[in-house]
Amino acid sequence: MLIPLLLLFYGVGNISGSTLPDNSTDMLSLLGFKEAITNDPSGVLSNWNTSIHLCSWNGVWCSPKHPGRVTALNLAGQGLSGTISSSVGNLTFVRTLDLSNNNFSGQMPHLANLQKMQVLNLSFNTLDGIIPNTLTNCSNMRKLDLYTNLLEGAIPPPIGRLRNLVYIDLSRNNLTGIIPASLKNISLLETIYLQRNQLEGSIPDELGQFSNISLMALGANRLSGNIPASLFNLSSLRILELRANLLGGILPSNMGNHLTNLQHLFMGQNMFKGHVPASLGNASMLETIVLQSNNFTGRIPTSLGKLSNLYKLDLELNMLEAKDTEGWKFLDALTNCTALEVLALAENQLQGVIPNSIGSLSNTLRYLVLGGNELSGIVPSCIGNLSGLIQLSLDVNKLTGSISPWIGNLKYLEYLNLGKNRFTGPIPYSIGSLTRLTELYLEKNAFEGHIPPSLGNPPLLLKLDLTYNNLQGTIPWEISNLRQLVYLKLTSNKLTGNIPNALDRCQNLVTIQMDQNFLTGTIPISLGNLKGLSVLNLSHNILSGTIPAVLGDLPLLSKLDLSYNNLQGEIPRIELFRTSVYLEGNRGLCGGVMDLHMPSCPQVSHRKERKSNLTRLLIPIVGFLSLTVLICLIYLVKKTPRRTYLSLLSFGKQFPRVSYKDIAQATGNFSQSNLIGRGSYGSVYKAKLTPVKIQVAIKVFDLEMRWADKSFVSECEILRSIRHRNLLPILTACSTIDYSGNDFKALIYEYMPNGNLDMWLHKKNTAVASKCLSLSQRVNIAVDIANALSYLHHECERSIIHCDLKPMNILLDSDMNAYLGDFGISSLVLESKFASLGHSCPNSLIGLKGTIGYIAPEYAECGNASTYGDVYGFGIVLLEMLTGKRPTDPMFENELNIVNFMEKNFPEQIPHIIDAQLQEECKGFNQERIGQENRFYKCLLSVVQVALSCTHPIPRERMDIREIAIKLQAIRTSYAEATKRDDMLRRRELQCTIELV
């Protein structure tokens, strides 16, 4: 009865507060707080005035026992900006002060007078300066949360005075110095978060004196030295997170004996050495062990098999050994871990034959990663018992023998990598039954026999790599059933017969590599239907006939290699501006553009009489034309300042020549009304060019800008050699002089009617102000750009680094397909590889030509431009797409950035901090299904995970863009399937309702 009565009085205090006696001190304090607010977007403080009793003000709670005295001020998540006035320090009755999730800046106020305060939450703001020592006077404090601010300096040494603290979170700041030993005085402490700061020194031995501690997170600092032995006596500890520090030494052999409640252990990315302690097996509650990226040696302890709750064991990137039966006994022991889902042992020194006991691991196992070891012998067929596997990686080992049909038992397998081993025998027919497979890597083995037709069955297969084997026979036509296929790689086998005519059914194909085989017949004309094809390599075969003219019309083709075949006839028109072409070794070919250096095709002979008559006819005509040309040339020379010249670049016949006059007329003499954007080196105009006869976007270079002329030339060089369905299509170029005789350079692209992604995310354009991007559309855009980057990084003859990933460089067509544009900086990066700039970091100048907020952190430290930098920029773009916030938003300053902001909120708070449009969409889904089963929520978190994996501070820890593209495609497919499934369920429910009525 007591709680309901208190709630009744509490409600009365808020509803009829106007009848309560006033307290001028608290009212003046709150009004002083309001005066320091510079922005109140939600109007939460609109009723804070003297005409209404303060106990009825929004966010204010008063005491039933002491009418008119404020006991709680809660304005969390209101978007308030300004500083926190020191007047709040006069609210002496306050017990809870929660101003989290706002945009407060400036320093923390002095709150020493708030002796009754139990909860202080200022997290998710941009407060700077130091944590005041006077805060330690709040002796009744139970929760202190300053997470994600810009606080600096040391943790106050007298923090131990807060003896009633149960929860403290100072993570994601810029705190320096050491961890105070006085923390030992807080005997009630249960949770301590100090990670993501710049704390140094060793972990104090005194931290081992907490008797109630449940969670200790000290990761991502600069802590060094050994872990004090006292920490391993904390029997109440459930989570210990120490990863990404400089900790080292040998872990004590008895470390697990007293950690009786430990559930999650994170100590990866340190410098620990010695053995993995066998005593971890005594920490019976352990669910997660992550010790990757250390220097552990010796055997994996068998005692880990006693952990019945073990869910994840990650020991990758160490020097752990298994050289004999004794060394492999850990695998026998792990068969007792019935909850095991992740076993990651890649990049160690595991040797010999995989024991049969691997087939007795838990049927809950989802990820088995053993690549990069020295495994040999035959893979035991009992591995087929692991029917729940999603990923199986055995690549880069010395495995031999054939793959038994057991592989067909792994019905849930999505990723299978057996590449770079010594497998022999046929490819099992049963692989075709893996209907969820998205990636299949069998390259660099010794597989023989025919390619099984069943490989055409997996409907989601994106990548098929069978290169460098001994496969024979024909390419099965069933491969054309792989409608989602992106990469088909069959290089260096012994394949014969014709190329399947129906291959054009695989409309997503980007790369076809069938070189170094014995293929015969002609090149199918149907390949001309693959409009997304970028790389076609059919070299070193026995193909005959002519080159289909349709190959010259493929809009995205960047590499065509037909060398060393028996092709003959005239070479069709192929634009060398777009495509790198290799045709050598075909003696019967002739003609083509001069750059191919092919012999001219033989002309039909004429009778001498006709030749003589023709000669007599041509002599006067040629003479007349020569005289006319001479007169025209003299006239043009005299009129040069007032005339324009055609493009000086040779684009070939397919690319129309455009003059300065054409461009000036089409843009209304470069009218502001046609200006649609400005870039690093010039302006972009919308126009309708007569020679092109479609609406175009014209990028006019400002040649007074440094590097602009080189950017133009280099961008042309790049665009000449690349072509992909998600790269902005170029139509032609112009290099001439204007009416004043000044140099003029421009590139002409297809016009994108939906503008750029930045306009959609930040709604500056009135045309899109009323439109919203759904989550599905955002994922589609992400997939398109990931595919474009994957092509630039891995499918071009020479890797191309974009260097300026940002929403303004992502263009959208009428169907909301995304295109990556602006290669000005990319081209400079390519040039910098050959230029001598006399600088110790030749690429650093270029790298910093990117856009602030999207530049990878290593570029600021004189790091060379790399594909890792593009991946980082892509991750930032993903986060911006989800939050609607630019990385340069005012809330992101100093150490606070969009990356660590998302990391802290992941996963629980993500739905609350995403873009307002997505929140509205999310509300609709929440009405259908709550929690983890919400397809919107699952898709959202999956994309955030990808984005965070792209923005790791260590470049080599970031995902490869190929893996990113595949993951995003899988997320899109899963979301679409879930949507379709839910729609069907709703229709059934509606039908049942109608029938009942």
C-alpha cells in the first residue's frame, strides 16, 4: 500500500502544483538554467514561467514531503543546446539530475551543494574541461554517468569519497593520467566503465578489492604492464573487458580459479604471451572468451571443455600449436561445450590432420574458422554432422584428398572457403543442395573431373571461384541459372567446348574469367546483353570466328582480354576511352583503331580501267578540296580569339565532339539557374546538349585552382579505363579555349534527376524536402556503392582509390539507383605514385584533399592513401545515412565523433538515435512485432555492425570492401524475404478475419 500512496501524492504534486507553496530558490535556479539554453527544439521549456508553479514544469518533479522543493530534473533526450548553468547547484533537494542525450557544451557545473543527489547523468553531450574535484562532495551519489563527452584531464584523485557509488561510467571521453587507486574505497561499486579514453600506466592493484563488482571495462586505453593478480580474485565479476590496450606479460596460471561468476572475457589486441591458462576451465560460467591478436603460444587447454555455457571462443592471430594427438585434445574436450556457436582459430600454428572429433562439436556451431594454419590430410567426413554451420573456412592450409558428399549436409551454409589447399578429385554434386550459399571459393587446388551441373542450383550464389584447378569437360549450361551471380572465375583449368549461350541470364555478372582453358567455338553474341559486365577475360583459349560487335556497346566494360585465340575478321568499334583491350595473338584480326596496332584489313581489288578513271576523277576534286581547306585554315588562324575549338581529346567515334559554344549555349552562358553544385575543382551545370540530345550534367573545371588541370587529365585517364554499372557514366569531354582565348576543360556526364545523397539526407533541396528515404532504399544505395568500390579496388587492372567518399559524390537516378562520381582526387593519387614531390609522405598531401569528417585517421599521420581509407569513408557514409547527421555535426567535437557515438549506443539505443524519418518507419514496424524479431530492427543493427567494422581505427582491422558488399547484399536479401514473409502473414490474417466476419 505504501508505493501506491506515494505515487498518488507524487501525481498530486505535479497536477495541482499551483496550490503548493512556492520556493523562490528552486524557481530562480531553474530559470537561471533556462537562460543558459540557446536552443530548445522540442519546446520542452515552453511552460517554464512564473505563471505556472514550478512543480508543473516539464521535466521537474517535486517532493510530496517538502512541497515546492525540486527532487528531480529530467530533460534527457530533448535536444537542448547551451551550457549547464551553475544555478542547478542550488537545487539542494534534488536526488536525480538527468540531462543526458542533449547538446550541452562548456564545462561541468560545480555541484558540491547537492548533498542529497543520488543520480547524475550527463552522458551524450559535448561537455569539455575537467571533472571538478568538488563533485566528490556529493557523498550520497549512487550513479555517475558522464559517458560520451569531451572531458579531459585526470579522473579526480579523491573520487574514492563517493563511497555510495554503485555505477560509474566515464568512458568515451579524453581522460588522461592514471586510474586512481582511491577507487578501492568505493566498496559498493558494481559497474565501472572507463574504456575509450587515453588512460595510461598500469591497472592499480587496489581494483582487486571490490567485493560487489560485476562489470569492469577498461578497454581501448593505453594501459600497460601486467594485470594485477588481485583482479582474478573478484568472484562477483561477470564481465571483464581489457581489449585494445598495451597490456602484456604472462597470465597467471590460476587466473580462472576464483572467477566463479565470470561470463564474458575480452582481452584481445594486447601483447600477452605464454600459455592460455588452463584454469579458465574452472570459471564455469564463462560464455565468451576473446583472446585474439596476442602472442599466446603452446597448446589450447583441454580444460576449456568444462565450460558448458561457452558460446564463443576466439583465439585467432596467435601462435598456438597443435602438432600431435596431445595438441589436438582440446578439440575432443570442446565437444562437451553444447552451447558453442563460434570457434575461431585462424592464423595460428595448428598442424596435421583434423581429428574426427570435430564432427562431435555442438550442433549449435555456426562459425568454424580454421584458415591460415598448417592443416594437412583429408578433411574428416564427420564434419558434415555440423549441420548448423553458416561459415566454414579451411582456406590457406595443406589439406588433401577429395571432398566427400558430406558437404551437402550443411544446409545452412552461406560461406564456404576451401581455397588454396591441395584437394583433388571431383567437386561433389551435393554442393548444389546448399540453397543458402552466397560465396564458394575452391580456387588453387587440384580438383578434376567435370563442373557438376548442380552448381547452378544455389539461388543466392554471388561468387563462384574455381580458378587454378584441373577441371575438364564443358561449362554446364546450368550455371546460367545463377541469377544473382556477380563473379564467375574459371581461369586456368582444362575446360573444353563452347561458352554457354544462356549466360546472359545472369544479369548481375560483373566479372567473367575463363582464360587459360581449351574453349572452342565462337564468342556468344548474348554476352552483349550483360549490361553490368566490367571484366571479360577469354584469353588463351581456342576460340574462333569474329569478335561480336555488341561487345563494343557494353556500357560498363573496363577490361576485354581476347588475346591468344584464333579470332579473325575486322575488329569492331570498341572505345578505348572506356575499355582496356587485349587482342594480341590472334593472327586473323585486322582493322580497328590505330592504338591496337593491328594490320589493315585487305581492300577489294579494282580493275585497272576503273582505277584509272577514278584517279582522273579524284585529281580535280582533291585539288579543289585542298584549296578550300587552305583558305579555311587561314581564316581560322585570323579569327582564333573569337572562335572555339572542338575537343582535343580523342574519344573515338562513339563519343560526340562538343565545343565550347555548345556548352555555353546549353548552360545559358553558365547561368546560376542551371548551376546544380560545386566541387573541389569547379562547378556542375545542368544542360541539354544538342550533340548528345539528352539532359546532361557538365562539370566545368576552374583552372585557376591548383591541381585542377591535372585533375581533369588524370580523371580522363581513370574514366578511360574503368566502367561499372554503379560508377557515374561519362558521355564525353571537352578541352578547348573559351571566347577570351583562355583554356577551358569540362567533363559531360549523364544527368541524375534525383540529385545526390546529401540532398536527400539533409533536405536542402525543395524538390526532395517532402520525400523520405526508406531503410530499404538506404540499404540499396549502400549495396550499389559497395559494389562500385569493390570494382575499383579489386577488378581494375590497377587498384583505384577514390579518396573522397561522401554523400555529395553519390548520385541517384530516377529509379534511385546509386552511382559513385568525382574521381579528381583518385586520379591524383594515381599520379602521385609516379611524381616526385620531394615530400616524405608523397600521398599525404593528396589524401588530405578528401573531405573533413570522411578522411581516415591514418591519413592525418602521414599515412599513404590506401583502399583501407576508402573503406573508412564508406563506413562514415553508412553511419550518416542511418543517423542523418554529418560527421562534422556540432555535437561531434574533439574526441567525440560519429563512430564512437554509435558504438556506445549499440545495440539497445540505436532505434532512438537514428534519423527521424527512419524512427517514424520504425514505429510502424514496432506496432507489428516487438524486439529482436522486428525485421526493421534486425536489418538496422546489421548495417550498423558493417559500418562499425569499416571504421576500425587500425586500417588492417577493417573489413575488405568485397566482404562488405557481400554482407550488405545478404542483409538486403534477408530484409526483402522477411518483408515478403510478413506481408503474406498479414494477408492470411486479414483473410481469416474476413472469413470469421
